[in-house]
Amino acid sequence: MATGAAQVAEILEALAEAGPLRARPMFGETALYLDDRVVALLCDGTLFVRPTAGATAALPQAALRQSYPGARPHLVADGVLDDPGPFAPALRRAAAELPLPKPKPKRKPKPKRGP
């Protein structure tokens, strides 16, 4: 079951301390971006944080679990709406450690057809 827009907005508001977070639909669920890096996934109402060294250190009690079958394990951010305090630093650390996405190649213009 996909996460609703109201729940996405609630989580973005709770994690506002992390910085300019934005959400985009991805794979039928939602990806959270910070500084143009995917730092977390929101799947079936559960927040999954990318398990970088800094995020893992910031969330030492978080369990590792797959967000969907076949996915890499992520840190499960249980209680993010109850106490968002430890999660904002974890997202900032994850963003600092993740590489920027590679720029997309420019498309070649299509050749014009004759008259």
C-alpha cells in the first residue's frame, strides 16, 4: 500500500530540521531527497534511512530491513513522528556521505525529416 500524500507532508514537516527535504514518487512509493541525494525511502508508511556510516552512528538502535522485496537493507526509522530529534541529524549525515547523482547525458537532436 502506497504512502499517502498527507503522511508524506507530515513526515517532511517533522523532519524540517534536517534541511530542505523534498519528496518525489519512486517505484510506487516515495523517495526523500536532501541536497539532491536520496537519503530515505518512505514505503508503506515506514521511513527507511540510507545506511551510511554517519546515519548508522546517529541511529545506533535502528534495525536494518528491506523496504521492499529485493531491496538493499535500510535503517528503519521507527517513531519518527513521535520524536523526530535523532532522525534529522541522521539524514544530514547521510546526505553528506552520499555522492551527488551523475548528470544525465544531453540528448542529441533528432534529425529533421525532409519536406
